[in-house]
Amino acid sequence: EDQVTQSPEALRLQEGESSSLNCSYTVSGLRGLFWYRQDPGKGPEFLFTLYSAGEEKEKERLKATLTKKESFLHITAPKPEDSATYLCAVPKTGANNLFFGTGTRLTVIP
Amino acid sequence: NAGVTQTPKFRVLKTGQSMTLLCAQDMNHEYMYWYRQDPGMGLRLIHYSVGEGTTAKGEVPDGYNVSRLKKQNFLLGLESAAPSQTSVYFCASSVAIAGANEQYFGPGTRLTVT
């Protein structure tokens, strides 16, 4: 059965305190793993797509990595504007839609 | 270039009433999707469309209907609203099928059914 689990559910960091968010997945034949950022009251905003184990992508203070069982979103020296909920998603096995995790709510304190 | 837009932004319905949510995209995307987002549940796919005139069921289609008469528009209808349909609804679009390309989301519609 397809499964996407994100941890932790919530994370509070001091500004400048680096950390990582985890997304573990169970699907048959990974066809990509997607990271999104969602601000309160808004729709998810696309960040990264990773397709194969060992792949890494970066955007400003964010770096996403992928292994055969999980993905990490590393946040280096975060700023308050990085506060948001971060969602990961994978295509469902044999289906045409994305299966989303429940997200990690990140709060960066000045 | 507005991306994906949704109307209305907020709506309150009484049980049994009907309504239509409108999604429009100006990116010439073939694929469009309707999701609902509930606390602790993550985003769940209601219906999707792979092109003008075509629709298909997602994970949670019961109580909803959709239509894609024009490539740029995707409508979600509730024929007889129920309190269980209180949720935030998001429309998304993509160039190709979800597994191959990222989806772009609209700002959402917050629906309350009393």
C-alpha cells in the first residue's frame, strides 16, 4: 500500500539554526518525489522534483535529497520567511495523481 | 500570467444546497485536478481531467461532479452539500501526468457547510 509519512509534524527553529525535514515513502516503482511549500491560507507552491536515489536539488536555503526509502529537506540558516508547511508527495502506484504527506509545519523564530 | 485561479475564495452553504467552484488556468496545461485538504489528512484527489471534454474519478469522488468544457477551465460541482464536505478545495494543473511533471496549485476555496 502506498504510504507517505512526514516527520516531525511541527518544528520550531531559531533563526540561523539549521535542520532537516523527513519524508519517508512506500510506493512501487518511484516515478518522482515532489516537495511543496504551503503558506497559511494559500495553495501549495512547487519547490523540487527528485527522480532517482542520490539526486540533490537546491534553492536558496533549501536542499532536497533522495534515497530509495526517504527524502530529506535540509534548511540551512533559516530565516523567519521560511516559516511554512512543507509537503512531500509521490505519484500513486498505477494512478494519475499525487499522494501527499500531511506535512511538517516549520516555524522560524527571529 | 495569473497561473491557476479559483472562485470563489470563501463560501458558506446550508446542507442540501448546491454550488459550483470554478478553476481557470492560463498556462495551456492539459491536466487539471481538484483536491480537498482537511486537517491531518493531507491533500486528497477528488476528480481530475487529462484534457478538454474528459474527466475521471480520484480517491474521494462521492458527492462531487466535474466538467471540463474548455481546456482552461475545470468546474467542481456539489449537487447536495453535506457537512462532511466542509473543507478547503484546491485546483491544480500540470503539463503532463502527475508522475512526470509538477502540479501548480490555485489559492484555494474555503467551503463551510452548516
